[in-house]
Amino acid sequence: MTPTMTDPTTATTTRQELIERLNDDLAREYQAIIAYVVYSQVLKGAQYMAIAKELVKHAGQELSHALRISKHIDYLGGMPCAEPKPVILTENPVEMLRADLQNENETIRAYRQRVLQCEALCEYGIAEDIREILREEQEHQIDLATALGEDPPDLSRR
Ligand SMILES: [Fe+2]
Ligand SMILES: [Fe+2]
């Protein structure tokens, strides 16, 4: 058993709280779509062309995540939100990649919690879908860290 499984915030999650948290996740997915659409086009410099192509792929995957999360919110009886988390606008390639990496780190932390919360409510189908999304978010994290010349950060501790 991992330490987070005994986290009291996980154990006491209600269906309503899960809807609210999933709406936070959806706002992060919208943020990711917007950031990848903008950054994939604005990135300049020969050394960034490979990652710019990857960001185009990320944008499509983030749209798929947003559709899946909004489906689960509707299934749980909630209303999917329509507001993204804020997106940093910059022309500095490293700042763009750094912002994307930080957002992916936040997303991965959030979805790890969400899987536990879904399972605590016996919502195994949603948990399974979030696990699949999580796998893609981790690939995004690796792509960004690699482009920045770093190892992916260890998110097992905050
Ligand atoms: Fe996503
Ligand atoms: Fe992502």
C-alpha cells in the first residue's frame, strides 16, 4: 500500500467532490490544448523543429483527454466547465517548454490522486480511463524534459 492510499483527503472524497476535481482536470486539459496549439506554431529555431512537431501531436491527444474527462463529468451528473487554466504567452522557446513541463507535472500529480479517488468511490471504469490518459501525460513529460536536456522529474514526492 502506498502512503497516498491512506491520505484522508482520498478516503473522504464524495461524488460531488470528484465532479469538482474532474472539472479542475478538464480546465488543465483546455490549458494544455491552447498551449500546444500556440507553442507548436510559435516555436522558432532549427533545434526546436522536432519538438514543435511533437507538440502538434500533444495538442490532438489533449483534445481527446478533454472529451473523455467531460464525458465522465456528465456521466457523474455534473456540468463540464468551459474555462481553461491560464496559459503563459512568451516568444522564448525555453520558457514555453518549461511552462509545458510544469503543467504536465501538475497534471500527472492530479491524475495520480484522481485514480485513487475514483477507486475509493468504486468508479473503476473512470479510474481505468484516467490511467490510460496518465500514460500519455507521462510521455508528454518525457518529450518535454528531453527537449530541455533533462531527466523527467521525480514526482513521487511533492
Ligand atoms: Fe491531457
Ligand atoms: Fe499532456
